Amino acid sequence: MKNHKQKIAAVLLAAAIGTTSLPFAVMNAQAASDTNAVAAVSANQDLKAAINDLIKLGVLHGYQDGSIREQNQITRAEIAKLVVKTFDLQGKAEGQALLSDVSEKEWYYDYVMEAVGQGIMQADNGAFNPSAAVSDDELVQIVSKALKRDVKSVQYWMSQQVSASQSASRGEAIQLLHTSRKAIPSENAKIKSVEVLNAITLVVTFDAPLTADDEAFAKAKEDFVFNDGLTLTNMPRLKTGSIATYIVPTSVQKEGTKYNLTYKGKNEGSFTGSGTKLEMTTASQVTNDTFEIEALKANGVVDYGYIISAYSGGRGANAFVLDDNNKANGQTYQVISSMQARQVTITPEGGQPIIAKYVPFTQSTDGKQEPKFRLPEGQVLTPGVKYTVTSDWASIANPTFVAQEIASLQVTGAEATSDVSINVTLSQDPGDELFSGRSVELTAPNGDKLLATYKYSSRKGAVGVFDIQKDGKLTSGTTYSVAPVGAWATASQVSLTGK
């Protein structure tokens, strides 16, 4: 149900947008009219601030009578103009939209053409329906596409004022756009605060989101500089529902050490290294050379994949928003940041410790939080031996298991999809990205060999994509035998023919 008080407070918001009877064409009131419009707004400070800011930015203009009329429903034509102006999207459409119900004479023509041409709004069978009302859900989708931000974040911002699935008012649209405008990436973003979550995770809040270039790992690693050997271990990831707050993974911090953070050459303050370890649950064997460490959301531990903007669309109902205190539904969560470059120690009873490294893209798969770790190449777990897993970044409640002999996966088929890529099929779905880090060798009749390695996150059921390495290519018409590299799988008379 919509917040009744906010709906009443929103009753004065629409002068900046226009109505069917008074279209945007007449929205060119003088500054005095704009001032009167703002003065007429109710005492709701958020609404007043939103209107005032967007008027100053030239996004909104009051009507000739100085009114705002935000209680009325917003139309598709009106939101097209507001979105294009809010996000400065003029002149960016690559093609000309063909619309049957939008004339060049209309005040909204240019804005509609931009919105449709850029894929921000749809026109079914060439009909835009400029006078149709916009639902809350549709408003969220439009803003998400315009801002290029995940839907869940925009839904969260919208939920702060209304619930979804009802017609959007002009006031609601203004408030959402005002919030969303703050989330436009900036190459000049500056750090506002740094918080230490645990021994491998920082939360860094900027005054604006980073650009895609600044988020990229190679660039971010140059920009984020620490003392005492601390490093960035993967790219910073924007938290779902935040404006510009990032989960930042680091190497293991030294408890009590004072770290200085320099960002893009400027000193951005200091923080004290944390000794807080992630509360993991159980270590268990997965294959003869791989084991996993489980974490449970029920215990208040969440993998960052469920709470970051980049992944929220792919996580479906499992994705959610943590507030500034890392709480959701009354539960405070520990956050597992990226496992990239992580390692743990596994020690056989009566034997020497072994360093096992994280298997990429396995930290949260198939709805489970169970990052995988693999022994050095060529080493396997010895059946019947008890192993104990320890870590300098995690506390494991049940760290021991007795190794068993686990049957290898079975390759049953292979097919060339191009001259540089093949599909490898197993007898059954391995689940949990167990293809990760694996390779197969292709041998031609003349003895020439090619190496193909699994393409991360490409698995569809029992089939995984493997890419030819070292600029190798399959020869058209040549039949290759296919054999797994190492003991991770077996294959009997599997072959493929190059395309």
C-alpha cells in the first residue's frame, strides 16, 4: 500500500512536469513563477528539495499559473522528457524510431524519439501512446535503463516513497529522478568515508558512483594504494540500493595496523586493520583435489554476489539490499567479498600443511555460498586421511573432514562451435562450476595438439564451453581426439571434427 502521508505530501509536485491539458510546451515560466511553484510546495522537505534542485538544473519548469500538480498521474510523453533531460541524453539515439502516433509538431517529439531510439522506452507495433499513464513498475524500468543501473536498486529508491504496481504520480517521478540523478557515474568521484568490515573487506563510500573505467580491476588497483603491503584483490563493487557505496576486497589486513588509503594520488584518510574473520560453517570434500568451505545466510553471513548491483539481476529473488549498517529485515550480515587470490591451508593428520588456492567463480553458485579451493596441480586428497582447513581470513566452525575416493567426472561428448571454441559434455551436470579451472587436450591424427580451457561461467547443465588457448585454431575437417588434462575427468573415444 502506498504511504498515505507521502501521497498527500506529494499533492503539490507536478507543476514541473505538466498535464495533458497543459503540455510541456507551455512549461517555460519565468524564474518568478518557478519560485512561486517551489513556495507552494508542502512542508515535506524531501519533495521541496527535489523540486528545487531539478528546477535549478533546468529539468523542471513551472506552469504559467505557477502550479506543480504532482498528484496527477504522469504520462509517457512527460516522463520521456524528464528522463532525457535528467540524464542529459539528448542526441544520443543511434537510430530513428518509427512511431505511428507521435507527430513532429508535438512538444514531446524529440524526447520521445530519444527515449525510444535509445531503448529506454518501448513502442509496441510502432505505437508509443504518449498520453498513457505510467505505472510505478514501468517508471522503475525506464529509470533503470536510462541510468544503466540495476532494477533492484531503482526499486529500492522507489520503495522509500511508494510501493510498486500502481500508477506513478508526477511527484513520485520527480523524487525518483532526483535520487537517481545522484547516481550518475563521475570520473571525478571522491571518497567520503572508509569503513572496515572484516579482515578482507572495506566499505568505501564516494560522492558519486565510479565510471566503468575506474571500476575495472587494473585501473582500480592503480588508484587504490595502501601501505604495509595491503593491496586491492579485485575490483570494487557497487552495493545494491546505494548511491555510491562500494564493497572493496583487500588482501588480509594486519590487525591493529594503521593503513593509509591514497586514491588517485590523493590521501583519503586512514583506517585500522581488522582481525575479524568471516564465520564460515563447514569444510568438505568435493572432488579428489578440491574442497569447499560453506557459509550460511541463516547464520548472518552473505556472499557479496547477492548484494552488489552488478549481480542483482542474475540472482533473482536471492538478491537483496543491505542498508548502511549492513542490515536487512532486522538481521546484521557479515559480507564475504571477492575470493579472487584467496588461499587457505589444508593439513593432513600427521602430515605437512598444503596451500590450496581459490577456484575462480565458485564462491556462490547454484544458490549456495560454498567457495571451492583446489590442491596444487598433480596433488590429490588421500582417501581415509583426516584433513583440517585453516585460514587467516576465516573462522571455520567444522574445519575437518576425512577424504574419500570420489569418482572422476566422465566426458561423453565434444563438439566444435567455431575454430577457437568447443562444447564439452559430461555424463551429468557437475553443478557448482566444477568445470572451473579444467582443461582438455585435442590431438590431431598427425600428432598436433591443442589445449582448450573452460570458459568461466559458461556451463549450461552438463555442457561447458572450452576455448582454444595460445592463439590455436581447429583445422576444418580434421578430427581430433579429446582427453581431459589431469584426473578430473575420464573420456573414452571422444572426438570432434573442426568446422
